[in-house]
Amino acid sequence: MSLPLLRRQPFKGLYLAYLAISIFLVRVPLWSIWFLPRSNRPKSSWRISRCIRVMLLRELTGLAGKVGLTSHYSVPKSDDELKNARLVWLEGLSEDAKIYTGEVRRAADITGVKPARIPAYWFIKPGSTASQELKAKSGELTLLHVHGGAFHLGSAHPDATISSLTHGLLIHSKKLDRVLAVDYRLSATAPDPPANPFPAAVLDCLAAYQYLVKDAGFEPKNIVVAGDSAGGNIAFALVRHLVESAIPDLPPPGRLLSLSSWLDLSSSRVDSDASLVRNFASDIFSTDLRSQFGGYGTNAYLGALDRGETKTNRYLSPSSPHISPVGGLFAGFPPTFISAGEAEKILDDSLVAAERLKADGVPVTVDVVPDAVHDFMVFTWHEPERTDALKRVCKWLDD
């Protein structure tokens, strides 16, 4: 397969050098001037520094697909390389496992995905005794975190930038002593070698959930499944599979935490009052979600599945307007907390999911944070919204 010009050296290096020079010597000074009047800012309440940070992210979100950047972190050889964390290896589900069934099995047969052994990381609150014993204490609460990254980026490694969210949950919760973050397999598609489409990530998270219940000894009612952005999509699919499979020795978790979840891979809502259009200028994505950032991730995650499944498959797009009927779509789901930024493009994904959950009788807490961008709890500069929202989430977790 011939690589695009910008993925080949020396063109890749030259382009990155040009981009860095043009951003910091030209665009940042121009943005600083342009955003002086509040009327020119994406949100009039934003400081100039936030406007510039959002513009920088808009420049960078499409860069990975364009030049082939990755976010790979090497798996440590021992826990000595980690601070307040421990590595565990999760064995993949067996081919004859009772939980390997239904929609997950159907999709795996089409895409050719097989269960695999993967790493995961225990994030441990400093000062807790959890680091000495991996087994659950009586009544202990824990959280299974599925990171974001449009299905093809990100890492659960404790040193990864996006792990700031996992660390934040531990810092602000009074009851959480540790969180398990899954380093699920990332998807890829052309011009990269195709890899790990749906349901690879869901299978990996199923293995993590099975580990928590059967190996670590956590009671399902004391497990919170959490996901942000694309990780939220995977988290919803994981919970859906546990609900629909109804395996007696692996029941669904006690709660679900959704943070800026990407729940409509078809991005079908494009009318003028849709958040995808309304928040075009205020979010961190460089173009509309379908044509660039989301386009590569969606294609990579679909693999050999028909693209029409982004509209109709409840595991891929539970907030899609094309799913019918919607009654009963979330029947059996656990109590759910949904957080999203008021300024993010895929805000509608969270709001529609909340409406459908409520319609099916699921207790739902919705927290739409004014002026916040997509996945804002990852960004340590997004204050005070980030800390305030983390405190509200953790109050819900601790109750």
C-alpha cells in the first residue's frame, strides 16, 4: 500500500516543522490579536488563553490521520517503572466463553476479530493499601475506565496525557482507592494496515470486567463502568452486552459513567440547531466530525462491517436518529451519570442517550457544563469547569 506524501520522510518532517513554525510564529500572534474583542471569541466568556488552546487543538486533532502520528506507550517491564500504579495482564476470553455471544460474536465473525491478551493498569490512590493486595476488600467500590481517542488513539498508561482524567477521579473521590484502566486494542485503517475493528475493544473490556468480578473478587454492584469520548461508546457497548447476554455469574455493573461520549458514529444530525453545527466554532475538532477526526476512527472501528451499521446498530450508535424502535433500547441499564460540555459538537449524543435512558426507566443524572469543550475533564487547563465537574461526578460515585 502506497503511503500518502505527508507520511513519508523527509516530507513528514518538513511538514511538521512548517506547521510548528507557522503556528507559533504566525497563527498564535494573529489569534492573540483577533480574540481581543470578546465578540470574536468562540465563547465570549472565554479568556484569550483558552481561545488559543482550543485553536491549537483544532489544528492538531486531524494531524494524527494526516501524517500518521501515534500515541504508543511501551508496556513497562515491571511495576518499578510506574508511580502509584500496577500493571496487570488480562487473558482474552475463551472462544467458548458464555459471554462471547450475541452481537459481539456476530460482528467478530464478520470482522475476523479474536480475543487477545492485553495489559491494564491499576491506578492507586497514594496512601491507600490497595497497592499491596489486588483482591477486592469487602464492599470495595472500583471503577473500570475506558479511555477516549476516536478508537485509534490514546493509552491507558498512567503517564499518558489523557490519564489525567483517571487521576482526577481518584483525587476527588472519597471512596475510590483504585481504578482499573484498560489498554484496549486500537483500531486502524487505510492508509495504515487495518487492525482491531469492532468488537476488539469491547472484547478487551469484557475481559477486564470478567477479571474484576472473577479474579479480583469485586461485586458487580460495586463496579462503575466509565468511558470518555470513544471510550464512552465502548463502555455503553460493554454494559449493553452484559445486559443483553444475561449471564448469571457475570451480571451488569452497578453504575455507568458517561463523559462526553461519542454515541452516534453516523453523525446524522446536521440541521442548523444540531450541536454538530451549532458548536462548530467552539469545539476542539478542526472540521466537522464526519470528514476528518471521526472519519478515520469510524472507518477503522467498522472494519468489514457495512457502513450503514453506524446508523442502525445499537452497539455502535445508540443515539442515532435512525434506530427504531427506541422504546426498550436501554431497558435493564444501571443508574447512569452523563456529563458533557455545552460547547462540544457531539453534545446531542449525550442528550439523546439521556432521554432514551430516562424513557426506559433508568435513573439518570445529566450534567451539561457551560462553555466546556469535548472531553474537557482530560484538559488540566480547563478550569474551573474541570475540577467542579470532577467533584460532581465523584459525589455521585461516593453516594
